[in-house]
Amino acid sequence: MRSRIDFNSNWLFEGTDKVTLPHTAVELPFAYFDERAYQRKFTYEKRFVADPAWAGREVSLCFDGAMANAKVRLNGTEIAAHADGYTPFEARLTGKLKSGGNIVTVIVDGSENPDIPPFGGVIDYLTYAGIYREVWLKVTAPVAIANVKIETPDALAATRKVTVAVDIANPEAQPLSGKITATLCDPAGMAIASTTAALDSDKALLVLDGLAGIALWDIDTPMLYEMVLSLETEHGSDRTLTRFGFRDIAFTPKGFLLNGRRLKLLGLDRHQSYPYSGYGLGRAAQERDVEILKNELRVNIVRTSHYPQSPWFLDKCDELGLLVLEEIPGWQHIGGARWKAEAVENVKRMITRDWNHPSIVTWGVRINESRDDHDFYAETNAMARSLDTTRPTCGVRNFPESEFLEDVYTMNDFIDGDHKELGGNRPKVPLRTPREVTGLDRDVPYLVTEFGGHTYPTKSYDQEQRQAEHVSRYLGVIDAAYGNDNISGTIGWCAFDYNTHKDFGSGDRICHHGVMDMFREPKFAAYVYKSQSDPERGVVLEPVTFWARGERNVGGVLPLIVLTNCDEIEFRYGDNPPKRFTPDRAAYPNLPHAPVVIDRHHFTEDELGEWGMFWEDGYFAGYVNGEKVAERHFAADPVATALTLVADKESIGESEDVRLVVRALDQAGNKLPFLFEPVAIAIEGPAILFGPDLVPLRGGAAGFWLRSTGTGTITASVTSAALGTTRISIAAERETAS
């Protein structure tokens, strides 16, 4: 049977440093750096002894991702090369291994090679060099299962069907005879159905039909099944397990359908980068981002902007029920003939890697925001359709009346912040209508794939009026989308702030475009998304205020937006009688949960007079079905009271990454947004820290990631001159706690 051996430890980087993969070649500062630091070649080397049990077997080194132009050598001889930084590749070791020690050398070139997408123009994100995803050693029989494609046609039928197309790896072209068996198993591993076919070529198709009692994969009930394939030939046996789901999707001119049910898509774009470590965080960090998107921000779709992302990320989307728009690498620029050929190959690599993920609902086969190029995009669409007939294609553009070659018209609509095309002759609108954008005389499937972002960058510590405007823009766009059945939904730019080239961002090499900062701490706009969920998933009560008399121009906190999914809220100022407010359906008639907007007209002059020269505490309460379900208190005299430190997990595995967040709180438990003092980080036990050990608070918080280096107890301590020391312990175990 096959073996999958972890090959991530004990790499020698640049001849001096022993590192564990995933790894970033250059650990960049948080801001104000020179991104050219990683735009060169780097060398990784690993020494190992070939196991005698590998004799007569197929042995390959499998790379999940290396940025960008990678070459692999075994004992000094080049055995593989891969130019795409975002998809996996293999280096075949069979017949080349020495009986004693062996040396694998990997050279990654972080230069922006103009023949490789996304390079050749300017890019609004960084492509950090390094072997930044995991590496595995695969050992199989000489004839083995290569790729598996599972489809579930007619998923809405009373009895269901699954087809399994299998490619057989036979690198030595040996005679083929034998059998292959497909067994469908439920999530507990119990067999439901099975079929066997004779094998006489390098391809096989197996069909399981008449399946009853099959549950559909859905965003609320993401049921995953397992397809176990067993191969028996005269050359040995092989076995693989592939997860998948039964589900039906359709983008229509009247919206998106999941399993026949209309679903308004509400999502965010995501870059796979992190402060200091770049792309080089592993499984736990990838999975945590999905948990944040699904459970904290409560979106139902994510776009992998602007490249295929980690298999761990997609696996977690499958598990939690988060839909995905996945796209090929690129940003605005289209290169020459070699570049285009590579982009078409990127389509193939992306789809053949990821076609079994039920979470993926459309393939992005156009370079983000690029100009029209009929022949090029006819070819990318043709490639996608030849590989996968079960999902539509889409192509993200940012200008109207672009040639429509895809199945879904996807548009980055920044009209709310950019009115150049309007000539100043029409009122401001949050979104254009689909026909205004497409220029077509008919309705077509239509999805907004970016809005906000660069048109209103907002830092977590920006002044309150900017925070309120940031929130208002998100509310307006999302409300407009909910009010138009021809719009399948909106994906906002973007989930998390990210580092970028000097040509973009705020001059600090950061695009402050996220509804969360780079440490995944929420800005107020994050609660626009979270508040659209039902209270059963968690009550949201978030007044968009720092609660300070003089923070806004002129002063006061009115108008005050309260992001909530409550039926009504109660507000009290100081010892004055409380007042009740209901969601502002006049301004936001289409949102599932409109915000409450408290303004001067809600008060009499006498009541406003109570807001005198002395600033008082503010109290908010949320009510659902007449019952109080949430409370918030804002202190009139906030003082630094507590330093808290929390970790995403209480226990982690060996070589696993974990995020920790430190927050400075006032006496009411609210973050202190303008407390920028430094905090010192100290780590004891088997772990390394990514980034510096002295960092400033930003927006009242700071985050950092650790990686375990063994087993035992990891103790992280954070010290503030004003608030003392707080610490937390994390258990590093051989097996990750469930």
C-alpha cells in the first residue's frame, strides 16, 4: 500500500539555518520594508537515507507549493522544475536514489519573472519566496492511482448517482491488468455501496447508481462522504481516500441556487498572507482563517484572490460549509505567448487539483481586472469546460461592457467610491445594475466580486467618523445586492489587511482594506457581516463608536450606527431614562438585519440638553422577541485596566502554528483603540515566535503566531509597562487535540 511520509523537518536553508516547512525565505517587518528583499534565489537542502523497503516501489517528492520558480535536484542532478508558485508538483525519485545518503536540493527563485503569471506588471500583493507549503514523500506500487475525479450528477434526484473517473500512474509503461474497486462510505467510514471494474488501461470509470438516503452537502449541513479506491494489479496494490459531497449548484439570471434553494451570496476576498511570516504558515493557520470567515464573520462564500490557495484551506471550507470562488494567478497584467500558455496550464492545474471540493462553486479563468483578450480567454474557458462540466466559469473584471465569454459575469464594482465613469450626472449609487455593467440586452448570471477596499481604506485605529463611513459603505452595497434578484451576491474587498508592493497601500507597504486587520482582529465593518446572521448563531450588538465626547468633528457620537441582529435595542445615557430603537428599515430595506441608527431627531431638545458638558457612561441592551439577550457598557472615563492574552487553541501538535492575541481593555471590557504602547513577548518551552518580541498595540490589540518545535508546555507571556504581565500556556502534543 502507499505511504505518505512527512518531509518537512530538518531542511538546511541557505547553507546555515535549519528550518521546518512551511517556510518563508525572508521574514519581513510589519511595515516600511523593501519587498525586493525576497526577489532572488534561495536554496533549501535536505539529507536523508533511502529506506531499503522502497526498493521496487515508486518514490516521489510532492510539493504542495513553492514560490515561485522552483528547481529540484537529487544528488546534484535536476529532476524537476515548476514555475507556478500556487499549485503542487512532484519530483520522481524512483531509480535515482543511492543506497546510502541522499541530498535533495530545492532552488526557489523569488524574482518576478515576466514569463510567469502573475508577474510582468505591478501587483497589489506580495509573492513571498520560499517553500511555503508542506512537502511529502509518496511511496506507492509501480502502478498506482494518480488522480481521481468524482461527480454527482442529478444530486437532487430521489435516488442519487456518483461517477468516479480514475487516472492510473504507470511511469514505466508496464502491462496493465487487474481490478479497481470504488467503495462509497459515510462520514463514519461505513460502506454504503461498492462496485468493481476490470483494469486494462490507464483510465477507469466507475459508477455507483440508485443510491438512497444520501444527504446533501449544504452550507448549514456540509455532509462529506468518502470514496475509497482500491487498486489490485500484478505489480501490487494501492488505496486512496477522497472526500466529496453531493450537491447541486446553479448561477442563474435570477440569482444563485444551492440544492435548488435560492441563496444570496455574501462573502469576502482573502489573501493567504500573514504578517512577518508571509505565506509560510501551515495547516492550522489556513484552517483558522476558514473558521474566522465562517463562524466569526459569518459569510457564506470566499474568493481565493488572486490565486489557488492551500489545500488545507479548501478542505476546511468543505468541512464547515463555506462556498469558494477559486481563480488563477494574476493581477491586471497579461503577458506574452509564453505567459499566456502558462496561464492556461494554471487553469488545468487548479481544476485537476481541486475538482473534488464541494465548496468550490465556480472557476475564475480570467486574470483579475485585466483587459479583454478574446483568443486568450476563449482558451482558458475552453480548458476549464473540457475538464469540468459541473461548475460554471467566471472572469473578474473592473470595467463595464467587457466581452462575456464565461458562464457568470463577475464584476469588481467600485462605483460607490469612484464616479469617473458617471461624468457627475447621476446620483451616487452603491452598485450598478447588472445590465448597466454588462451592456447586454438580456439578464445573465451576475456576481459582484469586489467592492469597498481601496476606495475607502480604514485602519482599526482610524477616527470614529471614518469608521462609521466605512461601515455605511458596506451596508449600502450589501443592501443594494439583497434588493436586486439579478445579483447573485457580493464579495467584499477584503477580509484581512495585507502587505503589498510600494505602488499600493498607505505607503507603509500595507493595504488597510480588510474588515479585519492582518492579525485577524475585527474592525467595525466586520460586524456588518456578522450582524446579517440569525441571532441563533450568536447575538450581535456592536455600536460603531469609541464612546468619546470629542472624537468626532464638533463632538458627540450622533448619528450612531448600532450593528445588530436584535429586534430592537435600548440605549441609556448616564442616569437618564432609557430609550428604545428599532432597525432602520427606511434606509436599509433589504438587509436581513438592518442596523439601528440613532440620530438627533430621536431626542427632544431637553433630552439632548442632558448631554451636557459632563460626559457620561453609555449603556446598550439588545432584545429578541421581547427578551434581553445582550448588553454593552461604555465607560465615560476609560482607563487601561486589563491586559488579556488568548490563543486560538489550548493544545497543538508538533510543528503546528497557533495565533495569540493580546488586548488592552478598559474597565468596561472594551479595547482601548488609541493605546499604542509596546508590549514585550516572551516564549518558554518548545516553540518559536514569528516576528519581533517587542511590538506596539494597534487599535488596542496585537497578534502573533507561534510554531511548536517539539512536545511539552509552551508558555507565552506578554508584558506592558502600564498593565503588567499576562501569560497563557499551550500544550504541544504528538497528536493535535480534537
